[in-house]
Amino acid sequence: MRLPRGVPRFLGCCVVAGVLAAGVAAPAALGAGVLSNQVADAVDGISATLASSEQPLVTTVTDREGTPIATLFDQYRLPVTADEISPAMKAAIVSIEDRRFYDEGGVDVKGMVRAALHDSSGGSTQGGSTITQQYVKNYLINVVDRNNRAAQLSDQADTIARKLREAKIAVQLGQTKSKEDILTGYLDVVEFTGNIYGVGAAAHAYFGTTPDELTVPQAALLAGMVNNPAVYNPYKYPDRALQRRNLVIDAMVSTGTLAAADAATAKAAPLEVLPGGPDVPSSTCLGAAPDAGFFCQYAESYLIRAGFTADQLETGGYTVRTTLDPRVSSIAKQAVDANVPTAQNGVANTFAVIRPGQDTHEVLAMVANRNYGTDPAAGETSTNLLSSASNVFGAGSSFKIFTSAAALESGKAGLDTPLPNRAGQCFTQPGANEYTQPYCVQNDGVNYPDPISLRNGLATSPNVAFVNLEQQVGMPAVLDMARRLGLRTTLTTNDAGAKPDPSSDNTQYSQPQSQYFQDKLSFTLGNSPVSPLEMANVSATLMSGGTWCPPNPVLSVTDRYGQDVPVRQQACEQAVPAGLANSLLAGLSQDTVSGTSASAAAAAGWHHADFGKTGTTQQSESVAFVGGVDDYAVSSMVFADGPHPKEICPGNPVHLGDCGHGAFGGTVAAPPYFEAMNQILGNRPDVPIPAADPAYLRARS
């Protein structure tokens, strides 16, 4: 015989009520084998999971001074303690959700029976769940099973097994936790639409306040929302939300927590939510300030490489104190924006600053005229222009640093060694056969001496002398030197700046640069993709006595309890002897004095002791200045970054064009360096460039 509609639900709830009223008797007392097993197998495990599962919290990323620069989160939640919640908020939620909360156990048997009777008679379903039960349900959905959609559906299933399981866990919580802790826990875990979880985040997002300052109308609005956040969203459905808020206020009167006169005043108040809200911060580094976006993204990826998962960073409630220097970063950003406007068509200007050291290379700034974002029309990009091999045209003659270092190490040349330097010359490529075309290069200009010393060559940058030297040293040694000094990631990319594609028949795409350039003498002229950050780190390696360390963006990580969390870092390495590094710095110290950037230095009033090397690609699609001063290692690069790259032309502003004689590293990439570093250094006394080691002045082989 078919039972009347509602009777099965009524009987089931009576069973639940009977079990719970009997002192939370064992599920087997129901005499329902399958149900008993379901509940018995689940409750203890879930109770333990509830006790051990931490709520997702916001991770805060700060600069080195502790000022927040970004937040990372999956659920926007600002946890609070019981005394940080206003009495009005507590009264509102209890009045509308569970007015017997302070008198009942974890479940309200009377309420469950009443709800079952009402439902079985054909009326609308009345909720029989206590705040404790809702706490259990929301904790399962929003915390324990937040990444498991099937489990979340099970947590909400309209079944007797689910209700009994939830009720028994609620009774256990009621026996082990105080009412204040349960109420606070519930208000911390419940959703208020979208990514807003908990009363702390809701108070901020909807009213721009803290939960301890919530007024009666504000508290009533939030308390009314938890029943159905989407339906009572005050921005989408203000009339509905207002009616619900006033219903909560009436409930507060009926429970005796609000006087009728005060209720009338509260009901007359407008919704008072923040205009244009809710005010929720960005959950990614896309919300960082223009001078911090690329840095933030790099710090996040650095931590993931160090062993953190993306989910940990989005839910762990960490405080990540980075190495970002707000003053250095702000000044550098202003310098690149003045050189190339943010939305300038097809031209990017990157600027990276690293502090050298024997134990760590702290990244102080990673900026570009572009901003980290998703709107290309506004000059934004979601590609990290600093850390990736984004400059696909290369850093030009600044790569002569690697050939010089390899020559000094091998003894093929010293700083005073005369290098053959004809106006033009053709070279046989490594591993060439009779069908291989020779590699022919010319010097850019006719005033170079022949021969020219390596020291003078570093300042004036003749192409022929360095290709000749590269051929003598050998490509394996030059490429290995580039890796050791800093191009660790760059050389793992292909000649398009991307991950090598083994399926491609074209070695330009299938091979990493470390392999692709083994037979190509063009490497020393810097025509290959490169990371601007790694080029700054090359300078840092030389300034650290030849010690390479990974570019480090993180000073410390603390967890939600304030405890230090260790961050695994790749060990520093002695890439080259200190004497070699110092000698190379000495050899590079004339670029801003008498070399390729001297005119720009004079125009900027530059007078500091520094070192540098400019670079310009053959068609001027990219220009670079790589160098350092005091304890700042720097790279400044200007390169074509649009879908239709062309020659970069100097001017105000720098732009793409057909200017015949395009930009140079000394005329376009060096000026932002002088502009920024003049401000950063101020009147600080100069730090002299180390003297060359006599062992590296002359050839030894």
C-alpha cells in the first residue's frame, strides 16, 4: 500500500528525533541495516575531519616593509573571535535561524518533529536544523569538501541518512564546544554570496566596517542573507533583501533582543550597502599595484617551485613578506613609464633590480611600462615580461659578457689582449660542412681600431672582434658560461622563448637554446630570447664575487598562527672565481664613461662609478642596458612586444616605425637606468668598481 505524501519524511524525522532524544543512541538501534551502516561508518570519520580541517583563509602578500601588495584566496574570509562580533549580529542570527539555540543541545528535537508534522500535512517545509547543524553542513560544504562537487551534493542531499549523520555530529559538537564557539564558528564559515565567506569578510564587503561595529540594520541584513545568499543579494534584489532584513528585525523583537521602538527605527533605515559593491579585493596578483603585479606573480610562482601548491597559497592564510623595495619599485616604474607610455603600441620597457650577495640575490623591483593585467587595450599583459623569456628578439651585444667571461676563464684572452677586428669578416660555423653558409658580420661603424683590446671592446662593442673571440673559445664554453652566470631558465626555452616542442621538425622550436646555439656564432650578438630578470641576475652574479644565487623574491612566510614556514631555495653556486668576476666588472666599467652609453649618461648628469653593457639587435627590434651600481644590479630592456614587430625608434615617446637608423641600447634602454638610479642613489657616496685581477689581464693560452 502506498503511504500518503509526506508520511515517509515524517516517519524518518520521528526516527531521528527518537534516536537523538534517547541520548544519541547507536544507529543500529534504528533496526535499519543499510542506514545504520551508512551513519556508523561516516560519523566518527567526519567528526575527526571537522576537527582537523582548517578553513580556507586569505594569503596576504606584502612588500619588504610589511605593506600589503596583494591577496590570494579561493574564499574571501576574514576570521573573527567571539568578542569581535557585535551583540546585534549574534542576536540577529539566533533570532532568525535558531531562537532556542542557547537552550537546546546540538539538535532541536521539538523543532524537527514540528517541521516533519507540518511537511507531512502538505504545508511548506519548515527548517528543523539548529545553528549547530547548519554549522556542520556549511563546514562540510565550504571547507572539508570544497574541492569535491560530488561530496558537496551528498552534504546537501535530502536523505534521512544525511540528516541523521549531520544531527549526530551536531550533538557531538554541542557536547564538546561552547555555544559562543559554535556561533562564532558558524558565522565564520557561512557564505554571503560569491566568494564572501564569514561575517568578517561580509562586514567589510557590504558595509566597509568590521563585525564588531555592525549596527542592527546591517546585522539583520547579513543574518537574513544566510538563508539564501543569491535570493537576498542586496545589489541584485534590493527590495527582496530589504523585506528579508525587516523580517529579521521583527524576529529580534519577538525574541526580546530588540525593543519595538528601536526596531521601528532600524526598519526605516535604508540598506546602506557600499555603492558598487560588494567590495571584495582581487583574489590574484592581478589586483596588485602597477609597480608590483609582475613581482607578485613571480613570488607566487617562486613559492610553487619551492614546494607550495597553488591551493595552499589560496587557502593557507599565509603572510608572504617579499623582498620588494617599495621606493625602488616606484621610482623604476616612473622611469619606464616616462620612457615608454603604458599603452604605447607594440613597445615594452622592462626594468629589473636585484641586490647582489653571497647568500641570496634579493629582487627589489620588477616593473615594466606594461601593467600586469588582462586588458591589452590598456597596455596590460598577463605574461610576466620580467621573469619569462619575453624579449624574443634578444638583448643584443650585452651577450658579449658571456663570451668575455668564457675567454677570461679559458685564458684565450685577458682584458688587455688585442683582438683581431676587421671591419667585416665571414666565419665558419661550428660543425659546418661544405653546404653550410659562412656566418658574415660587420662592425657598426668604421672607427674601430684593429686590433682592439678586450677592455676597449667591451666599452665600444665591435661585432667582428667578439664573434672571432667566441669562435676561439668555442660555443660549448660560451653557452655554459651564460648558464652559470644567470641564464638558467632562458636557456631551457627554445628560440621562440617557449617550452621546446619535441614534435616539431624545426630545431628552432624543438631544441632548447642551450642545444640550438651550439653551432651558431650569432649567440654572442644576443639575437635569442631572454628573460630581463635573469639578465639583471647576471650582473648580480658578477657583483657577488662570481656567486650565482636564484633571483629571490621572498624574505619570509608565516602561517595563519604566525609560525615561520621554511621556504626551500636552490643553493647558491660559485659560478666563476671572484678574480674573474671583478676583472670583468673592471672591463665593463667604461661603458657610461667613454662607451656606448656615455652620451646618455652625460645628458642625465650621471657621475656614479658603475659598470654596464648595452645591446642592440640587428633590426633594432630590441635594445638593452645591463649593468649595476653600488649594490643594485639592473637590466633595462626596450623591445617590440606586439603582433606586428618593427624597428624601435627613439623619441618622446619611444615608438615603432621606419626611422632608418633605429634605437640603440645607449640611447633608449640606458636613459631609464640613469633616471631611476640617480633618484635611488641620491647623494650616497660611490662604491668603487673592484680592480681587475692581474691574472686576467693577459691571455694564458
